[in-house]
Amino acid sequence: MLWLCIHLPLLPVEIYAHCAKAPLAVSENHRIKYCNALASAQGISPGQSLITAWALLSELEIEDRDHQKELLRLQLLADFCREFTPHISIPSSDRLLLDLTGCLNVHGGWPKLKEKISNSHLLATHHMQFGLANTPEAAILLSHNLNFESEVVISNDSIDLAKIQHLINEQPIAQLNCEPKIIQRLANLGLRTLGEVKQLPSHALGHRQSHFFMDYLSRLYGLKGDVRQPHVTPPQFHEESFSLQSVSNLSEIQPAFELQLEKLQRFLRQHQQHCIELRWQLRNEQRYLHRLHVGVEACRNNVASMLKLTQLQSEKQPIKRAINQVALESIHRPLSLEIGDDLFPESLAKPLDRKLVESLEARLGKDRISYLKSPASHRPDDLGQPKQEALSIAKRPTWLFKSPKLILQRGKQMVFEGQVLSLLQGPERIDTQWWSSRCQRDYYIAKSDRGLRYWVYKDLANRRWFVQGIFA
């Protein structure tokens, strides 16, 4: 196991955009809680009252601590870290925990991975302290150490457990992730480091402290499993881009389309999602809004294919005014839900060409495209509907009426639209839908006195006759 803890000690300050431009401090309970490097250089330090801080530095900017904004930034960073590993958790308000087990080879080893993390465009704006160990709690503990060098505990992508245990034993007890009263009791015993605590008999230590503390030590040293709650956020994609100049030509909008789709592709790869539909919104400053909904299920997250379908849709629905803002939302589902078109690959049934369907929908419109699909029912009423397929068995008519039409009975004759019908073949009993509304019918092939052939049935419930379809 290999765990990396990224400690962000100045996150409450760094969430503000002007953090690097001027002396800035964050207050809580009317006292300075955090401050940036520019403020520290002028004598500002945590614990000072606001009056004292302003007396030392009149141009100091002070912001109230915003826990909600910190959480949102931490979640954003956690989502970004999926570039490095799919297993991420948030152990506290200023730390990220990454499970790097099996990930080092993908990134070319720990030195290259560390460089990627340090130089990434989101994390590079934050002050970071790394902790690398074989257990989550050990990684969290080592992330407190400003002088921790990860290269000491890992070489050739293999971790040195003896060095990690040595570093853990040197850590002061004040940095333990446990209740303050336990730390105070340990300090009262004259203990300063975790190594000194470890030398005490375990039964006596558990009796004086608590079983929670002993459980913490077991997880810290890897004697007990430590299952972490993974960071999971509903994957939602919404991206906007703006232009200083309004454009109305499709070729001028294409770079914005392509940029948005590349960001979407990266998002889908990070969250292991499959895009089904693109929802574009084209706007201008006069509140003009033009929407484009593009089905892209068959594109398999390919940027070129999604861009082509977007172009086809935009040609069919051209913008009427110049726009300067392009927004994109994605409808997607997890890749784990993707299944094949057919349960049995050797089946003779030809799967639906989704690429062709989506191209036609983009060019002609969804309301113009329909296809046949076999329903899970033998009742002929369910056949012949849009996006359904007629049963592929013999002696079925080419055309089915949307709803059955009543046959008039005159004595022993059956009359339909002025034609006298005579039965040629039948009956064929269809008895289905017993679990909801039972359907019991006897079907026949009938011929009219004009030579037309119809598919007719007798409803066994009310003893009436109906025409279901007509043969070509």
C-alpha cells in the first residue's frame, strides 16, 4: 500500500483571488487565524487580535473565514486529483488523501508523479506539504512535517517501511490525530514523541487512555485495516467561454466548440463517464439564447465525432444573431453501465447503427427519425407504433392500424367500410398480458369482396370483431 497526503495549511487564505497580490489575513472569532507570506513578513501572525494586526499593518486586508468556500475548493482539488489516481478521500478540512497503490508505473515513478502534482495548474497555486507512507494515518501524520522528504522513504518505486516507522516514532505527540485531552495526558507523563509512547506496555497504555487511542495507533502502524470513505461527487459538467467580439459565422464558433469538447473529454475520462447528449447554449449580451441538443451516444467520447454532429445540428438550426458566449452541458452515464447491443454475439439480429441514427437526427431533427423495435408483448395493439418493430413471424400484415377498427355484423355477414369479409385462414389464438389487462383473441385472415386481404380478430371477452391490419 502507498498513500499520499497533500496538506494545504494555507487553504483558508488561498481561496481568495487577491491572496498573492497584497498582505491578507483570515480571521475567526475576532482573531487572526491564517495569513499569507506578505502579511507574515510584516509581523502578522495567527492569534493576534484584529486591532493589533491593523496597528502593525494598516494596509492589511482581513477576510472572515468561509468554511463553505474552503470545502468547495477542496472538493474541486479532489476532483482534479483524479488525473493521478481514482481513489481519493478527504480526511479533514485542509487535506487530501490519495491511494497511489498501483499508480506509480502509470506516471513513470514517484519523482515524475510528484512533479506533475507540484506543477499542475490548480495545485501549483497552493502551498503544499506532502506525507508519503504505507498507511493513511501515517501519511497524514508525516504531512505535518515541514522537513519531510518523500525521496527518503521511497526508492525505485518501493517503500522503505523501516524508515517510515523511524520517522513516525520521531513525530511529536502534539501532531497526533486524536483528542486534545489524550495528548495532554501523554504530555503530563513526560512523553514528547510517538516513539516514547510506543515503548509503553500496550495494556497499560490502553487502560490509562482509551481503546479509541489504541485503535488509532494500530491503524497508524498498519496493524489494523483502515478503510477510507472515497470522495464521490455527482459528475456534472458545465463549461462556458466568452469572446470579446460577437460572431455569427459557424466557422468562427468552431474553435469554441472544439475547446469545450476537449474539456468535456478530459472530464469524462476523469470520471469514467460516457456522454449521451450535448446541450449547447449560445448567447449574447442582448439576452438572445440559441439552444442545440445533439445526441452523441455512438461517438464514444470522441471529440472529432462530437464536433461533426454539432456542426450538422448547427447547420440545421442556424443562429439568427451574433453571439459572444458558448456554454456546454453534458448528459452522461457511468461507463460501468455500458452493455453490448446483443446478449449473444452470434445472434443473426443486426444491431442498430447508432452513428447513422445520430447523424440523421442531427441533420433532419429527432422528430423526423423513427425506427422499428420489437416489443416485449404478443398483443398486436403494441405493434406498428413509432420506434417499434413488427413481429417477424409468418402471416402478418404489412400495415397495422394505429388502433383496431370495428367490424359491423349484419346477420351472418361481416362488413368493413362497405366491404363484405369472408374468412380464409385461422384461427390463431393470442392470449397475453394476463398480469395486467388480459388479452384473448382469435386471429384470422379475411378477404373482402374487392379482393383486399385483412388481418381480423374476434375478441373473446366481448365477442366482437375487429380489423387489425391490411396485407399489401
